Amino acid sequence: MKNNKYSSFKTLVTSLVLFIIGAILFTNPEDIVILVSQIFGGILAVIGLFNFVFYYRKKSKGVITNNQEFVSSVVLMVIGLLFIFLAGAFETALRFIMGIWILLSGINKLIAAMTLGPKTKNYTSMLIVSVILLLGGMYIILWSNLVLSVLGIVIMIYSGIEIYGYIIYKIMENSKDPANDTDIIIPEKEVSEKEFVKDAKEVEVKEVKDKGKGRKKK
């Protein structure tokens, strides 16, 4: 039981953090996407700015520089600013791309099912999967951030199971009988006295037996 993952307090903390993240994803997925987009754009812009500064430092010192460094730094800054100021548009574009991709997958599976025909073994399963993909793709396009909401639910369920497991482990650990885990310690003096009494009894029994044998011989 000592190696059980629920024995560590870190498990409870991690599960609580994951539960909070899942709840945020489920209740407010759009703002999460915008925030992530802005953070990503900020990182790109900072990297581009640093590259731009390093490029001009090298150029001012007379070091031969490559124009590719200048172009890449400017491109990174522009992309970063786009991610920052057009985060909502990127969220919508990401949702449409995912929805269209799922729709195309459903259409391909539907075409494959129709090509095989109803007499084939996997026709029914392929038809069901294609319909689910078509409905899912349309739902993602029409309802923003369905994927992130579902991901938030999955994370909350997982973290809830982990928290429940930690609580059950602690209850079982506290309800254990401490007498089963303790060893009985007999003082050394008591052990020596018991051994002495035992040896004395053995000697007495031996003497009685010897006397009995002597009488029989007479």
C-alpha cells in the first residue's frame, strides 16, 4: 500500500488543479482559446523583436549578416501581432477548420460505405460512423468550441475519479487496525527467565525418569 499513487498528497493537489482547468475549459472555452492565442502571439512577437535587435547589432558592428534573418524577424513580429489582435478570428477559423475536416472524413466514409454496398460486412458500422462524423462536424461549426467543452468534461471526470480514489485510500488507511502493524516485543529478561524455568523442568523430568529406571533394575 505504501507504493500506491494515492498515498501522496501531490495526487490530490494535481487532481484539484486539473479539475479547475477542466471547469474553465467547459464553462468558458472561447476565452481560453483567445488567451492561448494571445500568449502564443506574444511569444512570437518577442522572438521576432529579439531577432530584429540582434540583426541590427550585428549590422552596426560591421558583421556580415544575412537578409533572411531580417525577413524572418519581421515575419515573426507580424504573425505574433495578428495572433494578439485577431485572436477571436483565429478561434473561429480553428473551429471551422476542425469542423470541415470532420465533415470531409464523414463524407469519405459515407462514400466508402455506399460503394461497398449493404451486403458487405462492415456496411452498417461504416454508415453509422459516417453519420456521426457528419453530425459532429456540423455541430462543431455551428456551436463554438464544442471540442474544448468536451475536453473540459473529460478532464473533470478524470480528476474527480482521482480525488475519489485519494479519499477512499485515506479512509481505508485510517481504519486499519494498528495492532496488526505492531510487533510484540518481549523483554530480554522475561525471555531468559522463561528459558531458565523450561531448562529446570527438563532437568527435573530427566531425574525422575532416571530414578524410575533404577528401581526397575532392582
